[in-house]
Amino acid sequence: MRDFSEFRKSLEAIDHYVYALCEIKEDKRIPFYIGKGVKDRCLKHLKEQGDSSKQEAIQKLLSKDRLGIDILRHGIKTDQSARLIEATCIDLLGIGELTNKVRGSGSEMGRATIEEIHNLQSGELIEIDTEHQGLAFLLNATYKSGMSEIELFEATSGVWKNIPRDESINFAYATYGGLIKEVYQIHSWVLAGTQQYFTRNFESRNISQRWEFVGRKAPQEIRLKYRGKVIKKERSFGNPFVKVGF
């Protein structure tokens, strides 16, 4: 059974926050309870007693190591603001989809897992290994909290100007605010617009001198190594990408 106590110190540094208790199903994190709090409030549920549907779900998922805690918004300055955000999240998901019994009464980063919050607060950086060298794409202008998998892939794969395309560029790291959100394996580069996009439209832009990569998610062991970590990289000097692992 997983021990979440290591995250207490990081939680103390983020003021009021709104959180979701989630069921982890492969790569998906499905919320079943929304709450608000300060310090280690989200961890209190793990030791609560009772026979409510929430507690039954928590104990079942803990025993299977499938419980996740997502911080939906943090850095909230007042309890009143946290209440409003909590109620909005509950209304958005629908009370019927949650174990919350009532509807309830943003920071820069938006939704993040508790592990990501811990990594941001710790100040520790992960360096990309040489065998995993590639490009870190800085999606600070295009990333949105709650993006689907295909939206994130399409925001990362193209369309790029003056992009290095040599054979040493094997992996693409989708990053936001320094956090690695996903890792892709690059198979090849093609002219922008060669592939079909489902979530982006370039009709009003000239992309003739730009490129996009053909690829897929990296092997699971590589994704587990880097996702959710704060990447160590050189300055980008205004470019939306930077080489890593070299």
C-alpha cells in the first residue's frame, strides 16, 4: 500500500487548494471525489473511518495501488475562492459521477498531480540520459489543463520552424512550466501539413517552411522515468524548443 506522507511538506507550501481523489486506470486518472483544503487536508481521507462510498473506494484503490490525488488548482489565497472553485469542479463533473454528497460551497499551473506539485516544490531537476536525447518542446503558450492525449500530441508534433532534424533527435518531450507532461518517440520528420490534424487548424497560417514529426508515445519505461519530473535544460533564448540529453 502506497505511503503519501512524503508529500506533506510540499502541500504546506501551496496555500489553499482544490483536489480530486482519482482512480488510476492505466494512463487515465478518473476523479471520484472533489475537495478543498490547506496543508495535508487531501491526505486526511486516507485514514478516515466509515462505510461511505468514498471511503470504500479509497480503501479499495489503496489496496490495489491505484489511488491518485490530483491538485486541480493551488496557490488560492482565500477559503472563499477555494469554495467557489471546488463547487465549479463538482458542477462540471456532475454530482452523479462523484462520491461527494453535496455540490460544495486559478493558479498559474492549473491541474497537476500531487507528484508534480512535489517535484515543482522540491527544486530537483531530472537530466535526460544520453540514450534518450531529443528535443524538449516548451508548450507554455499552447498547453491547457485537461488537454486530451491527441491534443497534447498534436501541439508537440508540429508545426516547427528551423527545427533540428538530425538522426540524434530520437525523443520529443512535451513540457509546460518545466514539467514533462509526455514523452514521444520520433520516427521521422515530414513537411508541416503532411499529416492529418484533428484538433488544430492551419488554414489561416503559412506553414510551408515548417516541419512536424511522425511518432508515438515512448516505451512505458521511458515515460515512467521522465513524466511529471522537472526537466533540466539549457536556456532556449526565445525558441519554443531546446536540445536535451546531449
